[in-house]
Amino acid sequence: MDVEASIAAVWRIESARLIAGVGRIVRDVGTAEELAQDALVAALETWPTTGVPDNPGAWLMTTAKRKAIDRIRHVKRADEKHQQIARDLEPERPDLEAALDDDVGDDLLRLVFTACHPVLSPESRVALALRVLGGLTVPEIARAFVVPEPTMAQRLVRAKKALAGVPYEMPHGEELEARLSSVLEVIYLIFNEGYAATAGDDLMRPGLCSDALRLGRIVAGLMPEAAEVHGLVALMEIQASRQAARTTATGEPILLLDQDRSRWDRLLIRRGLAALATAEGLGPRGPYTLQAALAAHHARAATAEATDWPGIVAVYGELMEVAPSPIVELNRAVAVGMAFGPAMALPIVDAIARGGVLASYHLLPTVRGDLLAKLGRHAEAVREFERAAELTRNVREREVLRARAATSRASGA
């Protein structure tokens, strides 16, 4: 691996820790990212001559923090924020460079909770998290969410400006619980966009799944007593274990029950089940832990036929009590259909459709079409599959839905 490739790899791994460490000094996410980038430039200038250091992450951290301290010392027009920073640093650290030795754990938590602050829109939280926590470039984030690079760059700039007045600190008490919910939501949004892309030509973007898993594992390591963090990690590990089996060689989707389970990643499944056990041992099962329990039912079944569908229905019932939503109810309907037959499930789906909340959600007509096809009502199934194909923005899913419509049309002829 050449030096530039090594630097790129180190940056992807260490960027969040760098920004977190510098952020504690400058108390601003945008400035911290700028200083971390300065350290990256220094590496690009230095390492081709000196070679990659034995501990490249420490080298970058030291360089970034020294640049932060230099900026504080040499700013001639110190505004109120800089004066406060100086007051915070000087009494406890007459030698500012002692700050180089701080443990980065608390700093990283501050960065996680700041980047995912509810003052930002969900889209901005996801983009900023990928930028400062995932180490992705603006073009990479723009490609992942199928938006122009200038649009994504503007979104990031606005997000950093919005955070300018937000304290760079860990929340406490009830605020911590509320903010943790936002952090987990952001991580899961990133994972879901990688696991089932909402738009574009590809069904999956595995890189986003990997980024979300890495962020989840970081937060779990920093907050080992938070049950739902482990629940989310468990859910992502188990879902990620299926990636290799979810598409054909040419990219067409393969439904869960049709997948070759020998291609599921057993290591990820073991890790996911271990994280689930940790979550369940820490307290009552929350939404992420319950979703992980659902995924575990599939992971433990050696074959599709061995799946404990009544058990899955029961977990969905528990999830509806903890976090009721039309989507959870739709998924419960699928499980009811598998456990007790399509005739039992169709009234549940029809009730959801009458509610109107999921009118633009392509999986509602997909599920309804599947149930109708199983009941032999093929003409109605064709209409549902065609509507689902119109609603989805993913090219691969659209192709599958149109094929299912054609199959139902042929069956009803």
C-alpha cells in the first residue's frame, strides 16, 4: 500500500477521534473538522518523506491538537468564545500541551451527541454524522444519498452553522435519554440506507452499513450500560449478516425466505446474538432490542421452514406496545400471514390502508399484492404490484415488482 493510500485508510479510521479531541479544545464542530483536516494535510506533506509513523493516529492527534492550541494562543482578536476557552484551559493546565494526553473517550461522546443534536434536521444529522464520525468525503455522502455534491456541501455548511450556538458537551439526565434516541436514530438511518437503498440503481450500499456498524460499536463501547445501544448493534450485526445472500450475481433482490442461508455470515450472527443477550440483560426490551429479537428468530432458523412465525408474531405484538406505528403493524401482518395464513393477515393490511398514513409507502401494496396472490385474487394482486412499482424509487425493486405483476397476470389468465 502506498503512502497516500495508507493516509486515506488512517483518516477513515481516526477522523472521528481527531475531530472529537480537537472539539473539546475549540468547542466547535466546524473548526474542529478544519483543524483535523490541517493535520491530514501535514501528514500528506510529511509522511511521503519520513514514512508512516508507528502510531499514525497518535501522530495526527498530536498535530491536530497542537494546531488547535496554536490557534488559541495566536488569535489577535479573541472573541468571547476564545476567551472562555482560554479560561477553561489555563487554570487546570498552565501548560496547554498537557491537553495532548487526554483520553479521547469522553471527547468522542461529546462529538457524537453534538453531531446528532435535535436542532438539526434528520437529513443534516445523517450527513454530518457521516462526515465527522464516519470520515466520508462530501462526494461520497452525496453519491450515497443520490444528491448533487453542491447540495450536500451546502447541507453540511448549514448544519455546522446551526451547531455554532450548541454547547459542545455531554447531556445529562432526561436530556441524555432524549438525545441518545436521536443518536441511535441517525446511526440506524445510515444503516438502513445502506441495507435497502431508497433510490438509485443498487439494492444495497454496503459501505454505509459498515459505517453505521462502526459508529454503533463505538457508542456501545463508550456507553456499555445503555441497553438500547447494544440492541441497535445486535440488530445491525444480524441484518448485515445476510448481505451476501440478498442479491443475485447480477444484483436482483432475493427475498429473505428464498436466501441461501449458508451464505449468511455466521460471525456477524454470533456477534449480534451476543449483543442481543447483553441488551436483554441490561433492562426491559426497547424498540431496537425487540427488532434485534425479531432478526434473531430468522438467524437461529436453519431453514426458512423452521422459522418460528408464531414467536415472531408475539414479538411484533410486544413491539407494537412499546413503539406502535403503521410500519410495525404492516410487518406484524406479514408475520401473521406466515403463521396463520393470508386470510388472517389481509384484514390487518386493509385496515392500515384505510388509515392512509402509508399511502405513498411502496411496501404496503407490495404486502397486499403478495397476500392477494396467495389467495388466488390475481387481478387485484396485479394492481397492487404495479402500484408498488410506481411508488418505489429503487430501480432493482421496481424490476422485481413488475415481474411479480407479470406473474400474477399470467396466473389469472
